[in-house]
Amino acid sequence: MHEVVVIGAGPQGLAAAAHLLERGVEPLVLEAGDGPAAAVSEWAHVRLFSKWSEVIDGASKRLLETTDWIEPAEGYPTGAQWISEYLAPLAETLAERVRYGVRVTGVSKKGRDRSVDAGRSDQPFTIHMVYSDGGEERIEARSVIDASGTWNTPSPAGADGLPALGEQAVAAAGILSYLIPTPEDARALSGKHVVVVGNGASAKTAITQLARIARRDPSTQITWVLRRGVVGNTFGGGTADELPERGALGQLAEKYVADGLADLVTGFRVVGVNRDGDRAILVAEDGRSLAPADQIIVLTGFRPDLSILSEVRLEIDQRLQAPARVATEVDPNLHSCGSIRATGAADLAHPEEDLYIVGAKSYGRAPTFLALTGFEQVRSVAAALTGDLEAAQRVDLVLPDTGVCGGAGLFDAPEETSGGSCCATAPAPVELVTSLNR
């Protein structure tokens, strides 16, 4: 039987393994992809707004320092650099403790489904797996850390949380995607009409990338669609953001909108995506529709896939689908990063003892997760699993402020009550003429 099984070999899964190993516990990391940080590799071209010192975990660094690894110089890595200069060497150092091409399909308790109480706490976890060659296996573990992330479950364009009518068919035709375009993809959109739906860092990244194309080729049309009826804190905290690159990203997106390189459409809640030959038309609940788009890029966040945990007992917030005690801290209706505290083992615990959800998945649908948060989580969880309660309860991290106070404001509030920056005037919306980092 394995002591601890970690699901996912991304930044937090590998960090969890390093912390466990440092405490004398042999972890087993199961990764569905064919290499470490498979999700990161899908946005390898995107530059993080966190610098190197903020995306390297402490225990992982100490483990790597026992090898010939050279710590990256200060700067802001791309996803590709994060992998090649840190995550891949870390996975290589963990060696056979990481298995690739293994998809976890379910976690349960040995001989007990979710409804059975008798003897439950005495039984190990069972982890059901499917290998890339089709083979199946069931293994046992004393503890499970789910660091599988949310990358494979992007939220749809539909404003009610379900795919809009026609969305899946248009996506299958390649006219709609859920990824930040690569530089090559962006250049291929020169002279075309591109619609971006979303309001987070990924959407701002796409807008800044596409606006540069529009600046070079004025025939390029960029439409940025927001569900909210007001702009509010759309552009973030600017110079008040304690992650300068995150603040600069919002300021740059604001500038491009003000310069007319992207049209900002507010209060547009998508209900349909209609095919128009090789193009598609977004339709809103209020009957408005946009001009036909050559490409629609939906960047509306992610959501956790909890199906692999359906046979274990979780305490999950019904709105955010995050561990209940974490949800109270990260609810975007109430908080920004500037009012969120770091979370540890006590916040991540569930009725099923020795089971933890960490990393982006622990934030459910909340959009404010940082790598620093995950590193603190796995440090605390590793301490708890090895009986070091003092270390598990200690908080070793203060999260950087976004420069935006409070939450997202009222959904349809007038602009003056919607909650902008605490330190600067909220930017004015751009008139409709006719929704990660740089």
C-alpha cells in the first residue's frame, strides 16, 4: 500500500511530492499526460505575471539544489520556461515516483461505497486508474492529495453556466476555442473579426495580444464581450497591484480599448452561437447579436471536475464547488486577491480523513488562485499528513494585494456602486458602436 498518492504532476502536485519526500514519506504521483505539467504545456507561450521567485516552491528548490540544477535568474517566465527550467528538472529528480500516462478515474474507500459507515475510517483509499494503452489498475493508499487542477474543464460561453445553444457545434467546427491564441494563431487572425468572451487575466492577455495585431492591420476587428452590465474593476488595480505585471496587464488592456483597438461590449450574456457559413454570431439573452466573427475565443474561467471523487465524502460549497472553508475565503462575490488569506490543511480537510484537494481545484470556480497559494497549501498538507500539527497550522504566506478592494460588486449595479479599485478611479466603459498574463 502507498503512503500518499498525489493526483496530477503539475506545479502543486510536484511540490506536494517534494514536501512529502522532505518529511520522509515516499509519494506516488499519477499524471494523465505524457510529461510533467501537461496543462502548462498547453499555454507554454503565455508569460506569467509572477516572477521566478514566486513560482518556485521551497521544498522543491531544496530538492533541486541537491542536483546540478541552476536556479533561473530573476524575471517573468513563460509557461515553456517554467517547465524546462524548473518543473521538468523537478519531475526528473522525483524520478520513478512520478508515473505518466495514468488517468485516475475514481477514488473510494476499500470495500465501502459512499453510503457505508461501518469500518470506513479503518479502510485505505482505493485509486482506480486507466493507462494510456488501455490497461486498468486499482491501487491502495493511506492518503490522497488531488492536485489534478481545472484546466480540462473550461467554463462555457453560455451565461447560465451551460454551453450556449450551438456552442458545442461551433467549437467542433473550430470557429470557437477556449485557449489563449499562440502568437502564430494570433497572426493568422489578422484582418479578421475576433470576439473574446471573458473578464479575467486570460481574456486580458488575449485582448492585448490581438490588439497588437489590430494595430498593425487596422482591418482587424476585436470585440471584447463582458457579461456584466458595467465595467467596474474589469481592468484590475493598476499600479496598486502588488504583482506589478498583473496590474500592468490590466492597464494595457484598458489602453488598447481606449485607443479603439478593441470594442468593449458590456451586459452581453450569451444564449446562442449561430453558425453563419465559416463564421459564427453570438446572440445575447436580451436579443442583441454581434457581427459575424471569424473566431470566438471563450476565456470565462474554469471549473473543477469532481466526478473522480463521487464515492468519497466531501464538504463542498454549493456555489463555488470548492472545499467549504476555502470557499468562504475566495468567494469572488466578496473578495479579491487583496482580501484573501492563505489556506492550509485545516481549510482543505474533508469528512473523509486524509483526503485533500489542493491547487487550482481547491478554489473551485473562483478565479483568484496563485502558484504561491498552492505551494503554501501543500506545505501545510504534507505537515498534517506526517503529524506535524504545529507546522500544518502555521501560515507562512501573505498573499499579494490586487489593488482592488472587496469583491466583484453587484451584478447589475450602477457604475458608481459596482466596486472599482480601492486606490484609483474605476475606468469608464467604452461605448458600443453597432466578453493569465501577457
